[in-house]
Amino acid sequence: MRAVVCESWREFDALELRDIPPPPLRPGSVRIRVEAAGVSFATQLVVAGKYQRKPPLPFTPGTEVAGTVLESAPDVADPLPPGTRVFAVLDWGGMAEEAVADAIHVTAIPDGLPLEAAVAMPISYPTAGSALMWRAHLSPGQWVLVHGAAAGVGLAGVEIARALGCRVIARCGAAKRGVPLARGADLVLDSALPFRDAVREATGGAGVAAILDTLGGPVFDENLRCLGDGGTMVTIGFAAGGIPQLPLNLLLLKNIAVAGLNWGTYIGWSPGDNRALHAPRARALWAQLVEWWAAGALRPEVHAGFPLGQFREAMAEVSSRRASGRVVLRPGGT
């Protein structure tokens, strides 16, 4: 099969497309014909050896796929029939014509949800959903501030906050403001401008109940000043490049909280690998996301798709920040 291969820690553009043997089917796993594989910022860190989790070399990158079931291991309980359309989260191996995933991390795709759009379901949507529901504990009617609101996780956060009955202030580049607006954002702010005063004005001076921060860096301090009494900022990444320092005195003075959300903890990427322990909770969240999609509350956005051989061009589209929604590779076609 064809696959993108990382032989040693290197820049993404230095990876190679090769013919390699299909991955072996292991106990408790499912083999999937990959029709769409997600491309993300994090992949660049993984292949450079800068991510907190390092796959054994050589390996094929890619942690989120959509496709069709080819076969299941004999010990899989209630296996999905061959030909079933599924989305899945992987440890690695997604940027290939075939991939093997743990059966507990494979979910059937409902009729009507395109395979490429379903790539957002294994990681982007549950990252935003677990942050807003498990960490921020949102209630209907509350205000939420979402950064990076035209990108994969941020856009998912806008939709999920709306599905929870919340009001949303979205921040993104001015050229993309129509993207979160079309998903129900109440207000969209230009990410090139300060935002504290606009947030306070929109909320009548009360501040927001929760902030979904995908950026880190210079927005961090301003975030803290946008939180209302009892509010929580959930940090899920540092796309802006900087890891900020937390002024604990401000948490005390404002009666606010800062929480982290690592979706990898729930899918086996953290030390100790507790994927089996967390599987019921993760699967319940995927089921909720599918239910929201069926109700029309979620509309996964695909910015562009590229053939597998154009994996460098696909990553360039992500790195340039041109993308609104997800960028995918198409191992099975053009």
C-alpha cells in the first residue's frame, strides 16, 4: 500500500511517499480502507519529535481517518460489518491507504455525513466538546468566547456551544468572519485587534462564563480579564507559539479558574495508556456528537482535500492558516 513515511525526526516536507506492507491486524482492532485522513498542526510536531508522545521509528503519521471497514480481529465484540463507513482515531498510521485502529475507537458514520467531513469527528469535535462540557461545565444561556473560531477545533467549539444553548463570541481573521457567523456565533471579533472591551460590552460588563483557548501566547492575559465571576478558561493548545505564565493572584481576585484539556488522555496517548478505562466516556461523547449532527447542530467543514501524493501541499494549506475548517488527504482517490 502507499503511505507517507517518517524514517527519522524531521520536518514534514522531508517525509516520503512509499509502498509499504499493510499494518498487521492486532487483537481488538479493525482494518480500515482510508478514504480521508486529517492534516493538522500537531502532525508537524509529531514527525519532528517535538510532541509529548513519540511513535517508534519508522512510522506513518496521521491520527484521524474516515473510510470503510475491511475486517475486524476475531476477538472484537459486535464487529462492524465489512463495508461499514466509519471514523476512527489512531495512535498513528492514518496517512496511508489502509490503517488499523482499536475497535473501541471506531464509530459508524450515519447516512448523509460525507466521509471527508467525518474526519473532524475523531479529534476536533470531541476536543472542543470535552473542553466545554467536562471542564467548563457550561449551562444554557451562558456566554462563551472561542479563539481560532474558523479553524477545526475552534469552529467545532462554536457549534457545540450553540448546541448547548450558549451565546458565542468568536475570534478569527477578518476574512473568515462569515464562517463562525454561519455556525451561529452571536458576535465575531477580528483576531488582529484587542478584544477585552468588546467582550465586556457584549456581555453587559459581566464577562464570559467560559473561554476556549486554542492559541495561548499573547491572548492569555486578556482572556483572564474577559472571564466573569466563576468563569473558566480552558486551554487546549498553543497555536500562537507561546506558553504563557499564570498570574495566580488574578485567579484569586476575580474568582476564576484556568483548566487544561488534553483529549489524548481519553484515547490512550498519555502516560499509562488508559484508553480502555476512558472508552465508555469517549464513546458516549462521539455518540452525542453524531446525535447533534443528525439534528443539524453540527456541520463539519472541509476546507480542501488533496491526493495522498500531495501531502506537502496539504500541510502548507494548514500552516498558512488559509484553511477554514479541516484539510484532508485522500489516500483512496484524487
